[in-house]
Amino acid sequence: MGSEGDPQGGAPSESQRLERSQHGSGRFGLHSDVLSAERAEGLDMLGQVRLQSVGAGVVATVVVLGVLLLYALVPGHERISEAPYFVLFGVAALSVVAILALPWRSMVANGQAVPALCVWAVGDAALVSAGVAFSGASHSDLYLVYLVLGVFQAGVAYPPVARNVLGAMLPIAYVATLAATGWHIGTATILLRTGMILATAAVADVLSMRLTGELFFHATATAESEERARLWSRVAGLGRALSTLDEQSILSWAVEAVSQLGFEAANVC
């Protein structure tokens, strides 16, 4: 049985979940800009998606780093250059802290989020390429991380041009890494791997385009609905003014209504 203040029978309310999330993020040193839903208020729909994408990217990065750490510690993998590998791991971990420290909410509002996201994506690709080089090069399984990058970089948070450029960058970065480390890989294998990286990025890009279209459709529909509600409010006000049969009240309401609808009140006779 829930208490009087908890009619859901013990289930936490949305505000309680948000408060617990903020408390947990503060305890672990996470920036509320990317983890708090309240920070997204006041932004347009695309801005909210970009802010939420940063949080999703941070979570995905932490998960990937955990997997890469286990990959290095558990036996059965290709030979790893341990010192450079773990230095890269530390750099990647510090980059997550740096990303969380950025004022993403104000960056989204000021139009600075997209360049920062692109720099983040390029930095991730560089770290993954270095990780491939230090974990067996052509024999490394870390090329799979390019697939994760392809999905994230094809998100709605990135403009279409940026998505295409970043998606093409991934197989180029992998091929450049293999060339720098002596190649040592068959043509069919490299075609398969780079093809899968491109295919993953392409599928994610198509889904992002469809989702972007849906977002703009709903944003337009919401704006039109709010405009209709405002017009009906003006009509209701006219009805109240007419019911008074007060000429001065009717004229005052008409001037105010026409002004609110985008016309100059001074032009109303």
C-alpha cells in the first residue's frame, strides 16, 4: 500500500525519478546538462534531440570503454601493445570527463553544439584507429567499434552533410590505419569490413532522415495547433466583449486582438 502522498502504490513519480537521477549524476560527477530533462526545456525540438544525443553518446562511450577494458584483460585476444593501449584507454576516459564538463545546453542554444559534436566524432575515430594499430592492426577486432561510431554519427543531432562526411571518414580511417601498419590483410577481408562499416552508417543515416522528417512534421503541427488555439482565444474574448454591449470595451479588445495577430494597432480605425 502506498502512502497518501504516493497514490501509485509505491511507484516513484516522474519528478522523483528525475530528482534521483540528478542526485546520482551529481554523486558521480556527471554534468546535469546532458543527463537532466529539465535542461532541455526552452530549446526547440532539434535542440532537445541534440542535447539528449550528447547524453546517449556519453553512455555509449562508457559502455564501449568497459568492453575494451575487458577485451584487454581477458585472455584469448590478439597480441596487444599494452602500454600504448592503456594510455589510449586513459585518454578516452579523460575525454568523457571533458565532454561532460562542457556547457552543452548553452552550446546547443548558441548553435555551437554541431561543431563540438563533429570534433568529438573525429577524435573518437582517431582513438579507435590508434587502438586498432596497437591491438594487432589487421588482426584486431577493434574495427567493430567503427560500427558503433557509424550509428552514433548518423544520428539526428548531426546535419545531413556532416553525417555523410563522418560516415565516409570511418572506412577511410580504417584503411589508412591498415596501410600505416603494413596492411597484412586480404582484399576480400578489407572489402567485407569496410563495406559493413559503410552499410551500418548508411542504414543509420536513412533512419535518421526519416526521424528528422517526423520531428519537423510534429514541430510544424504543434506550431499550427498553438496558432489555432490563440485565434480561438481571441474569438472567445470577442464573445465576452460583445456580451457587455460596451462600445469602448469592444474597440479596446479589437485593437489588442489585431495587434496580437501581427498587425499594427495604429492602423485600426
